[in-house]
Amino acid sequence: MFFQNQQVKNSSKNRYRNGNNRLIELHQVMKTYQSAAGGYQALKNIDLEIDRGEFVGIIGRSGSGKSTLINMITGIDRPNSGEVLVGDTAVHKLTENQTARWRGRSLGIVFQFFQLLPNLSVIENVMLPMDFCGTYPLGERHKRAMHLLELVDMADHAYKLPSALSGGQQQRVAIARALANDPPVIIADEPTGNLDSKTAESVFKLFESLTAEGKTVVMVTHDSSLARRVSRTVLIADGEVVHE
């Protein structure tokens, strides 16, 4: 009987510092933007839980609140009220400087338009997060960057500028850069939106392999064929989660 009670007690313990049992938790998150026309409520009392190793697709029409939701998780934007918890971090409580450091170490972010620095070579772009956060010894960063470029089949292009690459190649480099600091969470905002179907498929398979290795991937997408293949979809409409 003692061991049964102890098991119940242990199972009820939170895994993370701020009371969250899941890797990502949003509680009653609200976000309102002010404009000349008045207030616009982008998110309305969002509750969401995402666990380690999940591949979650965020879907919904344009203007539904998908990108705002992603920006809450990454700390790019702040809620007017509610909690955003990622691992042991209460993201909504961080200062701007704290957020930048935390984001660099804890998240890999992949954007629709790649956002590679045009004056840096491919390998320099991949090394940049390591330089910013100091996560690897200086002498190891080049080797790690090459390893990541090999992972996305871009090692042969390491010393080219981004302008010499196709859109699909640039997105692969962006994924390598997102993995630079070995983050537990990958956030991808329409990562296949500017790619042809064949290239989009290869990028999607990369994300599948990352989740198979234990990474958590949260992907905003308009592509219904890709959305059907993730482990879970979250449908956003008018700033609310209406279906999972």
C-alpha cells in the first residue's frame, strides 16, 4: 500500500519548475493589439499543451491567430494576460535581454523567408547562434556547423553566400542554423510556404526525423496534405483553439 501511495504521489509531481507537466503549456493566454480603429483581440483565452517529442501542426485561415500564437511561445510577442511556460522557463516574465538569451539556447526557429544573413557564408550563418550564446567552445563550432550541414545535405555549399542557393537549399541551411545550439524545441512558421512540392516534402521529412530523435516540432502550415501527417493538429479560428 505504501508503494502504491508513493507511486501516486510521484506521478502527481510536476516535471518543471513553474508547475507545468508538459514541455510547452499556455494557460488562458490573451493578446489584444491596439490600432486607430480600436482594439483587436488576436488570441482569446488560449489553453494549449505540447509534450516532448510531439510534432504538432498549427492550422487555420489567414488572420486566425496562428502566427501570434507562435510568437507567444517564442517570446517574440507578449500576452496581455495568461501564462506561457516552456520547460523550466516562464517566458511571459522574461525581460527582452533574458528572452533573447533563452530563445537562442532553447528554441530553433525556422521562418518562411529563411532570414539568412546575406553577407555571411552558409557555414557562418549556421555558426552564428553558437557565437551569440557561447554554447560550444570556439574550436568546436566549425566542426559542429559542418556536421549540421551534412545532416541537411548542404555541406558541399558551406562556403557559398545564401544568394547562390535555391529557396529549398536556403531553407535547409535555415534548419541547420535552427539546430545549432541543440534546442529541445523547433518552431517553424510556414517553413514550406515558398517551396515547390518536392522540396517541401524533403523539408517535412527532416522535421519527422527530428521528432523521431526526441525533438519537439511545432509547425504553422497552410498545406493540408502536410497537416494530415503530423502527430497532432491544432485548429485556430478567430483567436481560439476550436479543434485538436
